[in-house]
Amino acid sequence: MQAGQKYYVEALHKEAGGGDNLVIGWRLPTSATNANPVVIPGSALSPFVPSASRQAVGEEITHLQAAPNPFSSTTTVTFHTETAGKAQLDLFDLSGIQIQSLFEQPVLASESHQVVVDGHTLPEGLYLLRLVQGNKVYHLKVMLAR
């Protein structure tokens, strides 16, 4: 990380009856593994605001969708390509471990593709879809809940 640079951080938090608290912190790479993280004060955090160009149009361009989401057994992932070239769609767990390679082949510009994710052998939980197409990367969270 670099001083003065903004970074996107997302916290998933489930409130369950009140009194909950969320703290964001970080550790230096040189810190001992059992060292307490340095808490980032709320005044240093700002909410995520979509880009002005998308707000001006009044719609968000969606390149990657999954339905149903959450899903209990299978979900259909739909993605749209902007340019011709190789497209790659992968499924990751929240630890960043690749679980499945779902799609990897050349595509044409302005195509739509659908891929079915089979969750029968996966444990219940939150997963991340990553679409790489050209020099762009899109992410989508999907929840497997039985």
C-alpha cells in the first residue's frame, strides 16, 4: 500500500440482535503474527460512490450477473463482452482460492454468454466470481445457501 492512495475495502457484516461493532484495521508486513492490528479511525474512511459517468446516465452497466443469487443448488451466470479476445470466468472462495474455472475461451465483441455454476459439491457460503476480459476485471459475489 502507498500513502495517500485510496483503496477499496468491503466488510460483510451480519447484525444479529444489537450491540454489534465493526472495526477496520491493518498490520504492517513486519509486525509479529500475534500483534494487534492498528485500527483505522472512521474519519479516515469514506463510503463507496459509483463513478460519475454511471450516475450521470442513471444506470449501472452490468457485465456480470448471477440468478438466482443466493442459490441453493445451481445459479446461471450471465456475462457480456465488450471486445473480442479471451474471456475467463473463475469461481473463488473468500480466501482467494480458485474453486472452479467456469469459462476460458475466445469471444467476440458484444456477445452474451451463460454458464451454470453447480453448487452441489460446494460448502454453503459466500463465493466470488471473477471475469477477466481484455484489460478489464469484473467481480460478483454469490451466496450458496441451502
